[in-house]
Amino acid sequence: MKGAKPKKKGVYLWKKGRLGEKQMEVSHFNKSEVEKKIKGITYSQDWSAYNSAQTKEKTICEKLLLELMDSIPDREIYSKKGGRPWTPIRERVYAMFIYAYSGYSSRRCISDLKIAQQRSILSNIPHFNSILNFYSNKSATTLLMKLIWMTSLPLRNVEEDIAVDSSGFSTSRFERWFNVRTQEKEMKRHWKKAHICVGVKSNIITSIEITDGTNADCPELIPLLEQTDKNFDMKEVSADKAYLSRENFERIAEMGAIPYIPFKSNSVRKKLGSAIWSRMFDYFLIKREEFDKCYHKRSNVETTFHMIKRKFGNSLKTKKDRSQVNEILTKCLCHNLTVLVHESIGMGLEIDLGNCARKILAQQPN
């Protein structure tokens, strides 16, 4: 049939110049070479290490968490009105870990906690409502943040390229919105946004901030990188256009890293006090392929979010605002522990979380 498109859709799009800039010239078009490129690159998998890590994951995660909690000073907190003492911090964090890792309801978690009591991990089994109350504690937010930083430290010599992005976690709450186009009121689900820095080799989370779903991404970049810079020697930082600003470029350069953030179509070269902005603008235009090779390391942060949501769920079961923040932090802590398990078995790393805990506590004693 006259004018029909070739069967190979990928080859057709490549030849017509619709699969990206700076492709091979049409005059030198080679169908077999294009098909090889479209197939993509495959990566080998050490299946024996992978199988070992998967089968031992929960056991080793528990061991690492308890080792970490033993390194943190525990203070018994009593109610101002008297009565029974609160559950020790170590046991609270363990119950929150089981709730997030298993994905069960607080009631169904009780059987796992009974097993933990038989193993002498817990002194008492908390009520299922107490597990949810642990999440609503203000002090738990600071503690979970520190635990995430501590679990990233064993890989500080491995990671030097950092990727930044954010993603939302849906809740069971709904909000009223007014649709300007239809002039009608709508109910939309409320959601929380997690902003994270990750190492591109192992997908370990190095720093995290939790905000409301409608908060902008750009202002969160510098606080995230400043925390990462305390423990990691950053060489490259890759992020999407949402983080594009001269201030962010300058701060990244001051930390000794190269910012790989793509420019928008209306961006201009003017320095306006930022020399690194104009240099990266030229690099972006002249050597786009080299720039994209470094920029696309950012895909690893998307992989990290996929790992968290696939394994620990993309929705939040808790109702209170503080509880939702702590639930996301607990999910990310579980993720970091699983990464440590896989890296310790796959790369043969020795993990000393006690030393990592002392380092973080020395930085932030309060």
C-alpha cells in the first residue's frame, strides 16, 4: 500500500528523527545497527548473591536495626500524670519497623510481635492502637531521620554521584478543590511528598524531607544536599528541571560537585552573579550527549521510589499528619536496611552500624 509506514515502529521513528536529538545521520542510516540500539543494554545478575539476600533479608534487617538501636542511648520516659512508663525507644522503633515492613494492619502485626517477645526482643507486647500512637510521637520524626542517615553511612565510600527527586504518597483523607474550568467542587485525595537524595550505585537514601503534596521541589534541594554533604564526598548532582535555579547551581558548586540539571526552553545564558550557570549552559548546548549521560543517572532516584512503593506500599494507612510523616520515614528506613543487606552480600561489605550511629550522634547530639 502506497505511503504505508514500515512495520518496525522504532526504526521508523528513529529514521524520522523523533527519538531524540543528535541521532545518526539519515544518509548513513543502518537498519541493523538501529535495531541493536533499540533493543537496549542488558545487565548480568549474580543470582546466587541475589537469592541469598532475598531469603535472608528480613532476618538481617532486624539484626541491623537492633544493632543500631543498641547504639542509641535510651531514656525511660514517664507520663507527667504518673502511671506506667512508656515503651522503650528500642521496642517502639521495632514495632514501627514490623508495621511498615510487613504491610499488615496494626492488629495483624501483633502475632509478629508475640514471636519477637519469645525471642526476647520485646519485653511487652504493645496494644495494636499503641503501635499507631508510636507514629504520632513528635520525637519519633527526629529519631527516624537520624536512623536513615546512619543506615546510609556504610556506603559513603561507594557513593559519590547523587540524584535528587520527589514523589507522592497517597493518604485516606480527601480535600475540597474548586475546578475553575467546570465551576464545580471536587474531592481530591490528600497526599504527602517525600524529597530524597540517593546514591546512584546502590539506591541508598542519604537524606530526606517530607512536605505536603503541593509544596515546590526547588527550595528543598539545598537542605537535602547540605545534609548529604556532611557524610558523603559528592562529585555529581543530577536533578530534573524542577530544581533549576542559579542559587542551587552556586551551592552545589560550593560543595565541590557538578550540577547536572537540564535547562528549560526559555532559559538564557546570562550569569546574573553565577559563573557556573553560564558554564553549564554552554556545556548543555554544545555537548548535549555527554551532559545527558551524566544527567540520566537521575533515573536511579525513580528506581528508588519504585523499590519503596513496590515493596512497602504507595499509600499511607495512618490518619494523623505527624503519623503520615513518620510512616513515610519508616518505609524509607526499611528500604535503606534492605539495601544494606543486598550490598553486604553482593559486595562483601562489613557493616558496623554502631560506629555509624556514634558519628551521627556526634554531629547532632540533641
